[in-house]
Amino acid sequence: MSRRDSREAAVKIVFQNMFTDSRLSISDSQDQGGGSLSDAKDCSEMIDVYYDSISEDREAALDRVYIQNVLEGVIEHVSEIDRYVMKYSKDWTIDRMSKMDLAIMRVAIFEILFRDDIPVSVSINEAVELAKKYSHKDAGSFINGILGSVYSDSDT
């Protein structure tokens, strides 16, 4: 199982659900303190929808447990994660950011703050690589700067 592929899947699922799940919407995370995950079934359904859109070979290579943990964590901690994004994104508000950039940062910040089994350098590097793949040309350095500041601030 490839952690890189699983992380990419988690980012895509977070991105997709920013449009359909009020717990991940930008206004909820800023105004209402984010959401709380009452049932892991919701995340399983998100993953199932994603799996329906990919080939069986790709699905078999993904680590569903990791993806579910990330989705649950991002949903549970979205307010705290977004506060870090807002704190370090100079002259940018979350609603002006690319939703893909935000999804990438949410996953990476969750890993930095709440996953001791993943080296911070790996989380940051993978986020930068995803930004290069899915976002604009300056996204990698923008995300790298924010994540570096989050890491410095979190004393992890």
C-alpha cells in the first residue's frame, strides 16, 4: 500500500466534500467552530463514493484505515486547522484560497499536529508535491511557507 497514493486520495476526498459536507465548508470552519464527527459511517461513505470513481487496481493500493483516520481528523479539527491557515496566510483569507490548496493544507496540518507516526518533513514534502500536481505554479511555495510556520508554532 502506498501512503503517497492514500494521502492523495484523502486530499481529493476532503476537496470533494468541501462542496457537499457542511462540516468542511469554509463558512462553518470560520463561523461555527467546525464540525464534530458523530459517526465514522459518514467518512466510510465518503471513501466509498471516491472508490466508486477509481479502478479496482488503484483501490487495492490504498490504505483505507489511514484515509478514514485523516478524514475523521480533518473533520473533527477543521476549526483548529483553519486557524493555523488563517494565522500564517499573509494577506489571504480562506475564502480567497484555492479549495485544492486548502484541502492539501488541511490534510498536512492534521498530520503535523495529530499524527506522531508521520515525520513532519514527509507531510510538508508530500503537500508541496500535491500542490505542484494539482494547483497553480506558486502553490508549492505558498503551502510550504504555511506548513513550515505551523510546524514551528506547534513545537512538535
